[in-house]
Amino acid sequence: MAAAAVGVLAGVSPAAAHRPDRGEVLSVVPVSDLTTAQTAAFVGGMGVDTAGVEYGVRGYRITYRTIAPDRTPTTATGLLVLPKDGRHGRLDLVADTHGTMVNRAYAPSVGEDFGRLSPYLQASAGRAVAAPDYLGLGQGPGRHPYMDTASSVSASLDLLRAARTAARGLGRPLTGDVYATGFSQGGQVAAALAKELDRGADRAFRLKALAPVSGPYDVEHAEMAGLLDGSVNPISGVFYLSYWLTAQNRLHPIYKDPAEVFEPPYAAVVEGLFDGGHQEEEIVAALAPDVRSLLTPAFHERLVHPDGALLDAIRSNDGTCDWKPRVPVRLYTASGDTDVVIANSRSCAARFAAHGVQVPVVDQGATDHFGAFRASGPQVVEFFDSVARGNR
């Protein structure tokens, strides 16, 4: 494993190797090696169509330099997946951003779990994949700043830079073409990352297409409304809202004491539940059955009519679709999704339309949140294949 890391850094000058550059590779560790049959078994075992699985995959955990929400230096980890396709040419790259995770051990570079489903699926079609763990997940320090779009984008962009270095060191150099996708929280991150790439955030990368799945693109008008009117499943609503409030409070002064927001006994435990070490099931069992039971009446009213730091936190994470894409875009979702309601995708499409770009919303129908991905994942691969062939 150490030999792989040394090999990746062999082409970097001694001066560059010691600069705290964003995206600088600190280590590369092999974490998986699957044949085509094993890749198909993994994908199929998650309930996803395996027809597009052409190759086996190799996965590597990259530790790299990036920045914290306050823009101070920090480190993060992420997963690089390469197809075992036998080719010697350069590989296109998929930026694949994952959905909500509370336990750092389930992040793509660490856990052989759902977080690797999309990366393996995409890589098995013949493209390299960079899947960030985000800050505070995987083997990165600190707590995850959940739904802080800016730091999720910076961590994702810096992983693209690290992946470029690592892939070159592994003998699989990249073309610079980037296809962006992501699921749930990662759908929002994918749209925001694509926005930055389209604006030229790093000239080494060329955005080719965007295809996120069920992202919360409009927290203020779509997702928060769903939390309050019952469109969002109440258990999911409690989980997401608690995670979001405790994380955002570290970035915005929403409350001084959890008791201002959460009813007892939840106020005493809620912040500790989201320390990166608890399982989702533990958290759900320790919290209220619905949002009204979770929150104090005063804060529930504040949520209905947000202002101040609360409104700032909401709006700072919206606007990911407020730009004019110059590449093909498709938004995948499901009308049956009660975690991230379809109104988010419709709002996103409306924002793109306001900039003069008509973006299709692909509705997978009466399926749940994870069902939306299971149906959409192979379609995203096909869409990227079509764009790569020059067909929009």
C-alpha cells in the first residue's frame, strides 16, 4: 500500500510536495479490487440493473489537502475508482457526490456499502470516478458540516485535482473532461460543483454534462415546505432537520443553547448524536417521531417564518441551479420520493429555464428515495455515454 502512495508522488517536485496546495495528494491506499463479475454482483445486490457493467474496478482512498468552511487548511479523504478495462488511453472523469451520511465509516473511501454503488457503477462503464467523502467523514478530521454547500464543493473540486495526480501516478491519466452526478445531498453538491466548473474554477477540467439525482436544490421553498406540510416522511424529516440544524449552528449563530430549539429530552442529546460515530438507526430511535414533537413551539414558528441567521443558513445553500449551463443537463427524481420531494427538481429546472435553458426532469414515478437512485443510476451512465459519443 505504501508503495502505491510513493509511486503516485514520484513525479511531483520536492518543492511542490511540501507546499500546502489545495488538492495535494498526501497518500493513496488501495481499498478494493473487483472483477467484472464481482462488480456486477455488488451493483445487482443493491437492486440496480447490471446491464451497463462492462469492466471490473479498482478503488483507492486518497488523502489530500483542502480547506475548511472558514477557509483554513485541512485534509479530507475520497475514493478514486478506475475501470479495469485494459486500455492505455486517457480516461474521462466522473465527479460522483454521495448522499446524507452520519457515520464516517460509511463514506465511499472507507465502507464497502451504498456509498460505493454509484462510483462502481460509473467506473464499470469505462470512466474514472472521484467520489469525495466530504469534510469530517471518512478519515478526515472534525465533524461534517452537513449541507454546507461551499465546503462540499471545495472538497469535491480539490479531490478532482488529487485524483488527476493519483491517476497519473497509477498509469491511468485523465483527459480533463468531467461528468458530474450525485444523489440526494450529493445531487445538490453536483449541481453546485458543475456551476463552479462551468465558470472555470479550474481550467484543467472541462465540464461535459450534469445529471444529479433527487437533490435538495431549493431548501427554502421546496424541502422546508415539505418538512412543514407533511410531504416529507416525518421520520426522515426529523433526521435531516436535526442534522442540518446542529451542523449549520456551527457555521451560523442559529441558537446558543439546544433547548432554544429542541424539546426535552432531545435537547440534551441531539448534538452528541451527530458526532460521526453513531448509526442512523441509533439517531432515529433517540429522537422524536415528528418535527412538531422535536421542536419547541417558538422555534417551530421561527421555522415557518425564518429570519436572521436561520434564513441566512437556508439561503446560503440554495442557488445551485441559478446559472446557465453550457453543457447537457438532466435532473433525475421521483414523484414518490418522500425524503427529497420532487418540488426540488422542478424548482431547479425552473431556475435553469429562467436562464434560457430547458432541462428535462426525469420522473421515476411512485418509488421511494433510494428507489429513485436505483432507477436513475443506469440511466445516468447511458446519458453520459450519449454525451461522450456526441449525442445530446
